[in-house]
Amino acid sequence: MLEIPPGVYYKSIAPCICPIVNYCSHCGEKVVFRVPEGDNLPRHLCDACGTIHYLNPRLVIGTLPEWEDRILLCRRAIEPRRGFWTLPAGFMELGETAEQAAIRETLEEANARVELTGLFTLLSVPHVDQVHLFYRARLLDLNFSAGAESLEVALFREAEIPWEDISFRTVSTTLKHYLTDRGSGEFVFRAGELKAQG
Amino acid sequence: MLEIPPGVYYKSIAPCICPIVNYCSHCGEKVVFRVPEGDNLPRHLCDACGTIHYLNPRLVIGTLPEWEDRILLCRRAIEPRRGFWTLPAGFMELGETAEQAAIRETLEEANARVELTGLFTLLSVPHVDQVHLFYRARLLDLNFSAGAESLEVALFREAEIPWEDISFRTVSTTLKHYLTDRGSGEFVFRAGELKAQG
């Protein structure tokens, strides 16, 4: 990160993930892309009003809701990966804590009430500029149902998990760590990185 | 978070933290602030090109570098809190992992090489839309020095820590947890929230 030469377009500012920054969101003038004084990475700068537009990775936060020997999964009603199964998770919003984001996403996607029992995985996904956090959570009742972003919500025993139809690798990684730890009787926080495939 | 009515300006979009979004960074037209279809929070929308400008919390990542019974701290050369002592930390950049961010920030602020030994704290700071992560780290050598954003860098024993001159509460919280755990002989990951003061 330290050695990116000035003016080189930084690879991970991908149009599909980060907004294309052509104009200053503050004053509307065109921005330039160069290394600001005292910095070591190129940024989108507005020479008209002086604003520096920083782009940073985003947090995706979710839960692994447990009910006895079963795990709650949601089948996605939206792209990307519509029709695939996921743990309830989504982008952290302004003004909330990481724990509030986890509980809110579980409520929104599965109409499910949970009590968090600890951070379980922290997985960096640098090629899409995201960090995914999953909390273990205790499902408080069985009155769950599909939220607006889900086609269906269901509980799965280990042998029933639809491994071929899991939406994202951070979800399958979290599920595998969970099942390993449940088998051994001790849950251990895991950090890791998922690299681009292919 | 679910019940914010359409059109209500969301409190934590603070000009000092998040950019003021008046114009579309994609096409340069004026944006409006309303709840998009299928969403439940107001966003900055461009009716000209259709772009939705999401704002999300940012990750600040750093280390607690250990050398025998001492901890490395940096005295800040930049605002905010110029002249105050901090653990090396800064905003996570695009294209890196959380662990790479921790190591890079330690190198940039203290010219210090570390080996991470585990995530130690995750502290949400919702009033400034940040999540702070600190890793325990082993300092690999004593060839550290002040980086561009530091006035000086030094090692502190417990009794020497300048508690009155610590830059941020996430830093003092992390230091206190560390010293408690070092005293008890067992380091335990901590999550928490720092609320606005006053």
C-alpha cells in the first residue's frame, strides 16, 4: 500500500463496488485523481472546494442464529445470488453499533429475534472492499418468516445444509467453522481472508 | 433503524465525518435525499442517472505493539488530537485486509515492524460512524521512529502511560483491557461501544 506511485489508478476502485467518482459531491465540480499532499495514496480531489473524497471498505454484518441443533438460513430474494441461501447479514448503517447491525439485519431478513452470544468470524474480502463479521446468536422464538429481501427462511440441521446453494463464501466459511467448533465443543473466534477466485 | 420515516434527515450524517452530498459524484447533477423503493432508510439519490449514494461506517484499524513489559505509543503530529498519544491506527484502505491495515498503519506511524498475535478489541463509535479494531502485536525490533503523522514514538511501562494525554477513548479502553488481562495472565477479546460524551 505504501508504494503505489502517484497517479496510478488504484486497482480496487471497481465501478461495481465503489461509486465512480467523476464529480465533487459537495460542490458539483469535476474531481481529479491524485495523491494529496501528505498522503501516499491517490484520492479523488476537488480543486474547486478542496474536498478530498476518501473511499474505504465497508462492513457487512450478520448472525448465525442457533435453535437447538439447527441453524437459520435465508434464501435471497435479491441480487446478487438471488435464490441462494445465506446467513442473515447486510451492510452496517450509519449511527449504529456492530452488534445493532447484526440484530437489525436478522430482524429485517428473517423477522427473527436473536440474542448475540459473541463475535465468531471476521473475514476480509479485499477484492470487493468488504469486511464481513458474523456473530453467533441464540434464536429467541420460532416466529420467524421471510423479510422483504428473502424468499424463504428455514432451520437446517448439519446434514440438511444446502452447501451447493450457499450464497457467499464468507457464509460457507462461517458455517464450516461453526460446525467444526460445535463438534469439538469449543467455539473459537476466527479471522481470515477470502481471495478472489479464478 | 427500521422506523426512520421517509424524508427525515438522518442524524448521524454529520458534515464533519461524512461528506456533504449535494451532487451526484457519477454525473454531477443535484441529488435528493429520500427513501429508495425497497429500502427503509433515506439515501442520497440521483434522479438523473439513477445512482444511489450509500454512506456507511468506516473501519479504523491499529495495533497494540508489545516489547517485553512495554507498549509502543505514538504522539500525534496531525489533527484531531495533535500532541496526544495514541496506539498506531488509521482508516482501512481499499484493497487490503484488516490485518494488512493494522500492519501498514503501524509501519506508517511508527516505522515499526510487528507480527500480529490476535484481534483484541472491536469498539463501535456510532456517533462518528466508525468501528475501531485493535490487534495485539509483537514488536519485531527496536528500530522504530516517528512516521510522518507522529511527533515521537516511544515505549511505555504500565506506570509510565500518559493517561491524561491519550488521544482517543478507544485507545485508552484498549490499553486498560490489555493491562487488566496482562495482570490476570489471560487475554480475552473484547467488544464494546463508546457513546458520545457530554
